[in-house]
Amino acid sequence: MDDLRQRLARFDRPGAPRPEVARPDPEPLRRLLDAGARWHGVAPSGYLRVERDLGNPVPRTCIDSIADDLGPDVIVLDTETTGLESGTGTLVFVVGLVRWSASGLRLTQLFLPEPAGERAFLQAVADELSSVGGLLSYNGRGFDVPRLRSRMRLHRIDESGLDLPHLDLLHLTRRVVRGWLPDARLKTVEDHFLGRPRRGDLPGEFAPEVYRTLQLEARDAGLVEVLSHNALDVENLPRLASRLAGVVGVGDFDGLPAVCVLGVARLRLDRGDPAFAERALSRAIQEGDLTVRTEARALLA
């Protein structure tokens, strides 16, 4: 038995230290409130709202050359969710909106502090969408709108605002930057196509963990940073729309490689505008490498 004890002792390991339990923050929303967020409703069945003017860096008319069915009242939409899953278990906890007004662009953000306030939060989103004529987003058709729709249906909230004419800039952007950029993620497009790299931004993939920390531990692990990230997303979409309008609508190719000019030519051919496509193809032939020149000549022929 002594020999057995000695042999078993070799497998013994010191016990792992007991993890420290994080102390809940008595005011986990304090930084958000200090940053200008205001309660609507009564906790826990309410939501927070942030509003501020952004000035008028981009006119509303910038969209007209790339979408003619949105009407004068357009709202920019972006969300933050608890995950990328498509099921109804995925919560939307931030909705960022930008609209054009007489004084310029105005940002509105709605934040859901806890699930008990989801109905009031979603009803506020529906109310915002009820007074506009079109949506502008980046992957909103495939991501933001379906997740909002599934949550609104659970609460029997009128979802007709999600059926508005919708310009999703992701699809147009992909056709322009394909062959040039490694992907069409918004951050990549902002860095290279817009020339507006972000500094100190919290990547969007960390937003779900920040929200889970709030729910499970009652701690603020970066709520202001999540809303700042969302604000950058919606603030930059009018700029992206303006840049795309210049490239696709007017033919302003300055700073773009020839492969992008070739992509625009294909796009305008698909839209039945051979005269525009011919000009773009001629430029691609002048400035492109052998591969681009070969394809451009084939299309031109």
C-alpha cells in the first residue's frame, strides 16, 4: 500500500486557485448616462436613447444617382446584436439611426439595458421607421433587418417599417472593390476606399461579450465604446454612399486602381448604360495590367 501511495502521489496536482467573483457595479450604466444617454420608460422595462447633431457633411442628393426609389426621407440603419446567429434567440441591443434634416445629419441611438425592456425598445425602433421612406444600410438586408423582424414578430409589433425601399451598400461596394481589396468588410472599405481609417475603435465582434458582461455580472466592460463603434458605422455610411455615387454615377475614378474601373464598367453594362461602360473600359485599358486590359478589351468588343 505504501508503494501504491507513492506511485499515486506522482499524479497529484495542486488544486487550481478559486476564481475571484467580480463584484457587480452598483451603477453599470453610469458612463452611458454621463455620455448623454437618457432613460425612456422605467427600469427595467425601458431603454436608453442618445441623440446628437452631426452637421451636414454629405447632402441627401448624393444617393439619387445610385438609387432612385428611396424617396426624400431616408434613414441610415445599423445594429449591434448578441451574436451572428440567425435564430430568434439573438437579441438586438443597439440600433443606430442617422437621418437627414434641415440642419444636417442627426444621429439617434437606442440601447436595450436588459431584456425586460425589449418590447419598449423595439416599439421605439418601429416608431422611428414609420416616418421615413427608405432605408440605407451595409448588409442590412442580410443581417440587421431579419434580426429586427424576428424580434418584432415575437412581440407582435408592426414590422412594416422594415419593408421600406432599401439600399444595401454592401452589394454595390463588393462589385466596385472586387479584385482590389481582400474583403468588403466596412472597416476595410473605410480604410482604403474612403481613406478614413478608424483610430481606437472597439471591433464589432467584441460587442456581444460586452453586453453579456452587463447581463451576467452587472458590469460595464465597454458600453460607451460599443455605442461609439455603432455611431461610426452609421455616420460613415452617408460618406460611403456619396463616394459610390461619384464612382458609379459620375465616373470619378481618381485614386482607384484599374480593376475597380473595370468592375464599374461591368456594373453599368448590367444596368443598360453602354456609353458610360465604354468610357470606363477605355480607361481600364489605358491604366490596367495585362489581365485587366485583356478583359476590358473583350467587354469593349
